[in-house]
Amino acid sequence: DIQMTQSPSSLSASVGDRVTITCRASQSISSYLNWYQQKPGKAPKLLIYAASSLQSGVPSRFSGSGSGTDFTLTISSLQPEDFATYYCQQSYSTPHSFGQGTKLEIK
Amino acid sequence: QVQLVQSGAEVKKPGASVKVSCKASGYTFTSYGISWVRQAPGQGLEWMGWISAYNGNTNYAQKLQGRVTMTTDTSTSTAYMELRSLRSDDTAVYYCAREAISWFDPWGQGTLVTVSS
């Protein structure tokens, strides 16, 4: 099974900050990497698919990059509604494993 | 709009079974698969498995093999996930999600399953 490791596990930042979350796969997954945002009590929401494609309706301040084993999610200028938990997920092979999550909190 | 609506919360005793439904609308049901993901309280996301709504093919997480069954009813555009021999560590919110090529969007609202004696 492919293991997904996110860093950091938690992050404190301020509105307007630029934030980067990283995700590493235990083996190459090409570009089969997706990013989700989850707010408390809500279902996850797709932000980025295929490593760098922005899902329709998602603000352009979100971007993704990477291929192979190393990936990043960047929020260019944090907004109040961005404070949430972020998960990466590989869809290269089953089980389609998730990272452990990165909780983004207000500083 | 594309929407997945799940059945309501369940409370079950250890050893019992639970069947969660996921009704799809706003798209051609048989053109996509449905994946199931669960989230234990305060924990991360765990992929449980996938079913093709086109032909019923399934792919289950190895740790759940033998206890989980995923099915679909194309006449009502509804997917089902049944989990048997429930244990306390099966307590979680269970989500269905439409699998489009290789990503999940959208997700259902979640169904809380509580296993307690």
C-alpha cells in the first residue's frame, strides 16, 4: 500500500499569509494526487485534482504542484474561510490512501 | 446540480450490521463510480472501497474484506454500503463520494454510525 505523509500536521497563520502544505508519497504516483478541504462537521470538498488542476468554483488563490513523490498545496493569500483541515489523497492505486491531514489555524 | 444525499444516523450494537444509502441526482448515475470513505471521531479519512455504478464491479479495502458489501440500484440512482459484524472501532462518519476518473467530487453529507452496547 502507498503511504501518504503530510507536513506539517498543524499550522498557525494569519489572514493574508502565503501558506504551503506538503505531501509525500511512499512511492511514485505520477500526478495522481488530489487535495481536499474539510471544515468541522462538514464533508470534504475537492480543491485540486491531478496534482495541479483547480476544481471548478475553487478560488484561484489555491494552487497545487508536484509529481512523482512530492507535492505541494499553496494558498497565496489566506482568507478567513480557508481555516480548515487539508488532506492529500493518492488515486494511483488502491487503497486510495489519504494523508493524515494538516489543520490550518488562525494565528 | 450534482448531489449525493445519504441516509440518517444509526446506532448499532456490537456484532450487528448497518446499511447506509447514498442517493445521487443531477448526473447520469451509471457514468461514474461511487467510493465510500469513513472518518472516526477526531481522526483522518479512510478509503473503504469503490463500486462501479455501470457494471457493479467492486474494489474493497483489504482490512474490510469479508465485512463490507457495496451495491447499487440503478433504477433509483442509489448506492449502498453494508458493514457487518460491527465493532466499537467502526464508529465513524461514513461518506459516499462520486468518483470522477480518479478524484472524489462531490461528497455526500455523511452518516454517523455509532456502535455501542
